[in-house]
Amino acid sequence: MKNERYYARICWNSKGWQHPTWESCLTETTNTYAHIHRYGHEEWLFNKEMQVTDEVDGEIYQYGFIQPLSAECHIGKSLHVLLWTLDNNKKKLVVAEVDEIEVLTEVHRKIIHKKYGKKFYELMKNDLLSSSIDTSDLDGLYENMYLVNVRFKLSALNIYNKPKTIPSDSAVHRNLRYKLISDNLIAERNNNTNQKNKKMGCEEEILRRGKEFVKVRREHNKIQNELIYLFTSQGIDAEKEVSHVDIVATNKNGDLTFYEIKVCDSAHKCIREALGQLIAYYYRAIKKPTKLVIVGNCKSKNDDIKFIESIRNMTKLNVYYCAWINEKLTKEI
């Protein structure tokens, strides 16, 4: 199912968001970041120097900063976003659409900062200095490892040759702030009556399934977050939801381990559900992981040990199973 669409405002830039043009400070009100600092966060949003080839899936990702996605509630999410701006004639225009924007977690930002932060910083700082713009705020962002907060695949980006106008009934017209606004607000209101009747016959079943899904998802996310904390406390670079892999961990030698988390009623089911995904991730990865680990919520039995050993023998892959129980990882089998 396609992600819900959102409108996100970006600063105005007549040169394609490659370098700052400092025009946005003329089009905005006096209390915005762009007006105060003479440049906006999104000035480099489509700059090719901020593209990175991912080691896991081999895709080219554009890194950048989008102010409406800086709120804590968006962190770790993937969103379908329409990028709109207020041009120098005060006209509201949608200039691009991204099918899937990943809002970076703190761990992801730190990893990218370690690898590419200096390169991004020097690009930005040189651009600002060439326009005699003060860089003290940029210096602070660099020190706090907050130069970028999103990434998206180039294949997911559609920059419109001719910017589109925003529908007259859109909530965007009532809120010019740098804030995420749902595109579905109007559609939901208009279709509410028709959808109400369709839902009547299956509400109870949806509610039951929904509760089960939410329970499993919460347990999954809890394990994922606790493992991230565990690994980072051990000095291991760990990132969640990297190209759909639950956790990608990198040791000091640069070796990768892919972790797939499953919440089931037995270790056997955890292994069965995770195996196909891990093999697919391994196949797509440009830099191959040295180990694939299934993390479940159930202790393994003797049959599970034989099962995982047979998988290793058949696939010739280093596949293992362990469980997260009482905030500890059991020994890998």
C-alpha cells in the first residue's frame, strides 16, 4: 500500500536547490530561519555532491535537510512527500515529489556524519562564504552532527519540469509554516460518508487484527530499539531500517551483520518467517554481510538447533538464531 502523502514546505531557490541563492530571505516573514540567516536548510537538497551509494542495496541516495521533517515524531519513518515552496511572487508551488523519504534516526545521522559530514560541511560552508553569509549557525549544526536529516533514492524523486499549483481546498493554504501537512485531510472529509457504510460489516474483524498487529509491532520495535542501544554501548555502529533490514551492525573491522527480528509463538516460526527476507537482503547487498542473524522472542529447542544447522549446510550462509529475553541476547545457535 502506498504511503500517505504529505506536503512539506522547503525554502525558495530559483537554481534548482543546488546551492544557496539567498532569495528565500526576501520572500519569507521575519521570524523564519531563512530570513534570519539569509539561507534555508533545503538550499542543497538536490546537490549531487550530497549523494551517497549505499553499501547494502547499491542504490544512490540523496542526503539533505528538510525542516518540516525535523520533528521528533517523524524520526525513523518513511514518508511520501510533496515538496512545495513560496516563490518570489508569493505563489505556492509544488516543485517535486518523493515517493519515499527516510527520516534519519540519530544513529544513522551519526554514521553518515562520521563518513561524509566533513565533505557536506565544507561544501555548504564554501557556498555561504562565497555569498558573504555568516556560517556560525552552520558550524553549530556540524558540531551537533545535524547537517542532514533525510535521505531518498534518486529513483524515488520526481522534480517537476513545470511546478504544480496546490489545490484550492488544501490545508496548505491555511498554514504557511514549515510543517508537515497531510494530503488526505480533504479526501478523508469528502469520502467519510461513503466509507462509513463499507466499514460497518468488517469493523470487528479489523479491530481484532489491528490489535494483534499493533501488539506484535510494538514488541518488534521494542526489541529493535533495545538492540540498537546494546550494540552502540558496545562500540558497534548499528542502524535500524537500512534498506528494509531491521538492523545493520558494523564492527571495528568493517564487517557487516544483518539482523532480522521476528515476534512469533516459537523459535521455529521466527526462523521460517525471517529466512527468506535475510536471503533476499544478502542477495541485493553490494557489500555482503559476514553473518545473518535472526532474533526472536522465544528460546530455541533442540529441533531448532538442527533446523538452523541444516539451513547453514544447504545455503552455505552464516545464518544464526538467538533470542532477546529479559533484555539479554541468548547464545547464537
